[in-house]
Amino acid sequence: MNFNLSNINWKSQATWVLLLTSLLHFTCSFTANFITVLLPDISVDLNVPVETLNWITLIFLIAIIAITIPASKNIKRFDLKKSIRILIFLLIVGLVLSAITPNMEVFLFSRLIQGASIALLPTIDLIIIVLAMPEEDVGKALGIISSTGYVGMTIAPPITGFVSNFVSWRYAFLIIVPLLVFLLFLIRYIKVDNWVVEKNPIDFAGSFMYIFMTILFVLGISSFRMNNIFYLIGFFILLMIFIFYEKRIKNPVYNLDLLKNYEYLIGNFASMVNYFVAFITVYALSFYLQLVLKLNNLDAGLLLFITPVIMIFGAPIAGKLSDKHDPTIISALAMILIAMALAIFTLITSLPFYMIIVAFVLQGIGQGLFSSPNNKNVLTSVSDKDLDDASALLTTIKEVGKMLSLSMFNLICIIFVGYDEIQEDILGLCQSMRLIMFISLVLVIICVFLLLISKFYLKKNKV
């Protein structure tokens, strides 16, 4: 791709749309990925016990998973540009509140605000791309915004870690605020003429049921204590009630008929699996590299950098390819590359070191090629009137994939390591890592078959 700025038509509406959506995606990804490196300093400064630290991440994820779908239905009641302004303003408030927080209670509230803002911004981002970009450039645009998201994900930890180390963790929350202020001014140049504002009645009952249901789900899988089973039982009971209720009202919080679209359903499942794999490989391999191979933090970090750097360059290429070739085939080929990487990771304890690097490269190419075509496939498989629901579920399912992978790995570690510290049982850690990689491999292989079925049977027979 040619990134020569002299070739960009700055008067083009498509250029402004791409600039806004790319920066929004970068901002959301940056905000969602920088907190981990700040947790030790936050714990000391706010006098927070270790078990409470989990809530800093958990409440952020609960906000995203619980709010995205109900809130996205209300996007139709407002102008998209106005919605973005409100959400950016809320995100600024949440970040500033984190920076000046006097105690843990206020800090958790600020994280809730940040999660609620992040929940909807990527959803609106995807809607704007599909509606405002020329049809022949949708894939390329999705590729570019995916790439900027990977950039945000990659640079967030080192930048905020640097600020926290040399200044204060509080200032780390303010790094992205100037960019958010700039985006408030940039929105005025965007036009989305074909967005239809509808003042449909709000499904309050369905919205509250969905929010409460997803909170029970997140609490149920967040840890493996006995009382968590009751959260999951409550989730399944409420899920059945939710489905029964939503099928019988005129304006449901989510259009369940979309789930009858198998192409749409397969695309969302594949997206969940992709994020399941992306999250757990970094999480599990960071333990393996440091505790088993005895690499220091810098060397381990550089190795883990290989995959996201390749993803940054691969996503725009994949998006451009999806405008010329079938995105389902590209997604399936990408999944095959990811499967090859996972096959190596399952044997990682008996392979030479260079094979680890090969696996990181394969995974980077595969995940870089996957997201843009799959997102395009999912979003273009529904009508424009259902874009809010489609993009909201796509945003939600990615976070669900992350949470499921972490919960499953924690459960596996309990089985093989027990409740001791991981570093005290290296053999158990290796067994846990191999098993989670094998499970990931099986899920990816299932995705490949489903994507090929979607291409060669469902589309052909218009199922």
C-alpha cells in the first residue's frame, strides 16, 4: 500500500471519514490495553489489596459486554455525530476522573465510565465505515482502522509504563485526552447522509434483562468459586426468559432473527475464536518465556511484539484484498495460518527456540489477515437497518472471547498447578499452556470448516 501523504485527497469526504474512524479505533484500543502495567503503582498509591485489583479490569469489561448491545439500539434515536461527541466527552470525563481519583471507589466508577464509552465508540466506528465509505473501499477502510487499533494495542503498555515510571500513573490516563479533544473538532467534517434516525420505543425491560444477564455471566466465569455456579445458573435462566420475551415484542433490544443468518453467525463465532486465541497466546506465553525459558522482561516483550507488529502491516493488505476477493476465503486462509502457529505452540516445550519465532510470525500474518475480511463479511451480510445490532454484537463477542480464554486458562491452571503460585510448579504451567493451545487449535480448525461451509454451501444454496 502507498502511504505517501502527497497522494491523499484531503478534500475528499472518504478521507475525513477514514481519518476519524482510524483515530477513534486507535483511541479505543489504546484505552482498553494500557491499564495492566499501571496496576502495581495503583495498588500502592490507593492502598488496594491484590484481590480488589481484578475489579479494575473486570468492571471495565462488564461495562463493555453489558452495555454495548442495549445502548447501540438507542444510537438510531440520535445523529451519529452527536452520539460520538457525547461518548468522547464521557471518555474524557472518565479518564480525568481516574487521574484525580482520591480513592478506589471513585476510581472504579471512572473505569465504569471508560468502559461504557469504549463499548459504543467502536460500534459507531464500524457503522460509519459501512455507510459513509464507497462500497468498493469498505474492506480497505476496515483494514486500515484494524491496523490503527493494533497500533494502539501495541504501544499503549510501553508508553503508559514509561509515564508511570518517570512521572506518575495518574498522568498516564491523560495521555490520550488531547487526541480526544482533537476528534471533537474533526467530527464536524464528517457526513453520514444515509443514516436514518428512528424514534422507536425503547425496550427498557429487555435492556435491563440483558444487562443483568451479562453481569451474571461475567461474574460466573471470572473465577471458579462454588458460589459462581449460582451466577451461571441465574444467567441461563434469565437468558431463556430474555429470548422468550424478545421474540414477542415489536422493537426488541436485539433482533434475534439475525441469528438465523448462518453466514452472520459463523462470522461472529470466528471473531470470538480469533480474540480468544489472540488474548491467551500473549497471556500464557508471557509466563512461559519468563518462567520456563528464563528470559528477562525486555527480551520476552520483544518476542511478544513480533505478532502485533506483523498484524499492523497485514490488516490494511487484508482489507484491500477483501475488496477484490471473497472475504470468507481470506478469513479461512488466515485461520489456517493461525492453526499452524497453534500447532507449534502445543509442542513448544520440545521444539528449538527458532520455531517459537516462526509461530509468532505465522500468528501475526494469520491474525493480520483475518479481522478486516471477517468484519466486512459480518457487516455486509445484514441490511443497513440492522447495522447497529450487527456491529454491537461484533464488538461484544470480541470481549467475550477474551474473557472466556482467560477463564478457561485459569481453570486449567487450577487443575494442573492448583492454588499455588505458578512459578512454583513449572511442569504444571507447561501442561496448562499446552492444553490451552490445543483447545485453541481445535476451535480454530472448527472455524476453518465453518467458514468453508459458509462459502461453498450456505452462500451457494442461500441458506
